[in-house]
Amino acid sequence: MRAAATAPPAGVTGPTAGAATSGRRAVPLTTIALQWGRIGCTGFGGPPAHVALLRKLCVTERGWMDARDFEDGIAATNLLPGPASTQLAIYCAWRLAGVAGAVVGGLCFIVPGLVVIITLAALYLRAHPPLWVLGAAAGAGAAVPAVALQAAAGLLPASRRRSGATRAGRARWAVYAAGGAAAAATLGPWLVLVLVLAGLAEIASSSLPHRDADRGALGALALAGVPAVAGGLAAVAWVAVKVGLLSYGGGFVIVPLMQHDAVQTYRWMTGAQFLGAVALGQLTPGPVVQTVAVVGFAAGGLGAGLLAALCAFAPSFALVLAGGPRFDALRADARVQAFLTGAGAAAIGAIGGSAIPLGLALAHLWQLGILALGALWLLWLRRGAVPALVGAGALGLGAGLLGAPVR
């Protein structure tokens, strides 16, 4: 990872050298804005699509970063809580144009999807949405639990390899994953505590000193354990901050917490509306964390939706800008790696376990048929989530037009 922090990309000279540490421009900000904005507009398909587009731009087409630098960036941003592909976009822009590049690139990557999801939220959450909107949302929402299962399945192989070849390491991995799944299905807002405890347990099992890891983990415990605020914009901001800071392993990890706050604690949305919000987060060109903008919109309209997005994504900018020069040390720290081994396994279990509360939010019998078809498409045929959600939305639209209940 040292090359990513101190050396210029291979074959590039001049202002690129030292850009990551000095903040001096290497690539014009206008270019950053155009290219990151293009990815923000076309990045349908979630993190794999975002990573592929960033790799194609930065490594293959423009040669701004060599392959090793880019892979190091992926590894470094995976150390951080929050939406990893968004943090990778911020990190790559920081490497190329310093702090200004990180801000411009990150915003241009995030804003297109945010505009789309806020527009759809305004249509979906209006007092009397059209029948076709309700039907499409109910259909797409029915497939969301299967999308969560597919997301977990995609992360399993790498996480199992990370646990090592020993029987004890594999057994601990299984325990952490099972604990995460059970927590997502039952604990809701306290899920992150289980993730942190799994990380600490792995540090302890590795016989490593854990002073530094404990401090960071205890900070997460304290954040998760603070009681919910009374309501209003402060509650929106608090929920969004938790989403941005506590989503270990991907956006679906934080779905049970977000669902509990939005549906049960504050009653901003119904369970069916929340399913639709998660579907919108998958259908728009951005991370599933953008679902929090729909939650904010339900709580207080456009201003609250934008506030939620700001509070959810601000931690990603802060973590990348503060941690970029220190990623070498983080990656080399055995305690950090052990923590991520435990917490990552629990996070994968939690992503799969989130399918249970999401499935329980289905309100109509016909949605179970769409869920079964979605599971077949995603888990058996191993096809993409976006086509699954579009197809499910079309089936829901048809069901609504035929008179099936959609509210």
C-alpha cells in the first residue's frame, strides 16, 4: 500500500508525484468532475459496477493509476466503515487531485444518484401516489430480501479465505457469521454491537494486544448505544450519521438498524414503504446507503432528505481524507486485520440475516411469488440485481393493474 500513498502512478511524471500528500493538482478538477459525474450517472449495479468503472477509467483508459495502486485503494477503503465504492471514488480522486479533487470527485459521484432517488421518493411518498407507482414499488420491494441474500453470497468466498486454513479459524468464522445473521434478524438497532464484539473476539483469539483496536471499537459501541433523540431533523441527522459510520461490510448491513428507526422508532414510514425505499436505493446509480435519503424525505420532505444524505456521506469524506496518509499503517496492523476478519464475517451474516426482517415486511401474498422468482434469478441463475428489481417492479405493476392489493 506504500505506493498508493507516496509514489506517483507508473509512467506518470510531473504534478502527479506527491499529489496524494501535498494536495497539488495533477488532473484538472474539471476532468475529475466530468469523469466522476459520468460514473455517478451510469453506475447501475452497485459496488461491483462502480469498482469496474473506476478501474477502467483510472487504470485502463487514462493510466492515472497503476493496477497495484488501484487494488491497494480497494483494500484500504475496505478497512473503513461506510459505503466502500463511494470511498474508493473519493480516494481515487484524492490520489489524482488532492483534497479538492476528493471533494469534487466524491460529490460528482454521489449527486446524480441522489437527484434520481430524491425525485423518485417525491413521487413514491406523495399523499396519493399513482397506482402504477404503488404496484411497481410493491413488486420491486418484494425482491429486496433476495437481493440481500445475493449480496451476502457474493462476499462469502473472500471472507472465508480471510479466516485462514486452520479448523479453529474456520470455526470462529462460522460463529461470527451465525451471530451476525441472528442479530440482523432479531436485534435490529443493536446489530452493530455484535459486529464490534465479533471483531474484538477475533483480536482476543489471536493473542494480540488490543489497546488501539479497543479504543476504535468502543467508540463504535458508544455511538450505537446512545439513545435515540426525540425526533425532527435532529433524529434524521442522527439516523443518517449512524448509517454512514456503522455500515461495516456494505450498505445492507445497516438496513435492519435503518428499518427499525424509520418504521418502529420514529414511524416515518410503513414497512412496505421501507422495502420500496431499499429497492429505489438498488435501482439508482449509487450505493444502497442512499436509501437513507428516502427515509429522510419521508420524515420531513426535501430538506430532510438532503440532510440525511449529507450526514450519511460526510463520514466517508472525513475518513478518506483523514486516513489516506495512514492507510499503510492501518493495513499493516495485525489488530486491525484481526478485527476486520471477525467483524467482516459477522457483517456477511448480517447482510444475509437482513433478508428476514425485510421478508417479514411483505404485506401481500402475491409478493411471495415475486420473492421466489427473484431468489431463483439471483441465487440459482446468478444474474444481476438491477434486472431482477426491474422485472419485479414490472410484475408488481401488472398485479396492481389486475386489481391486486398494492398498499
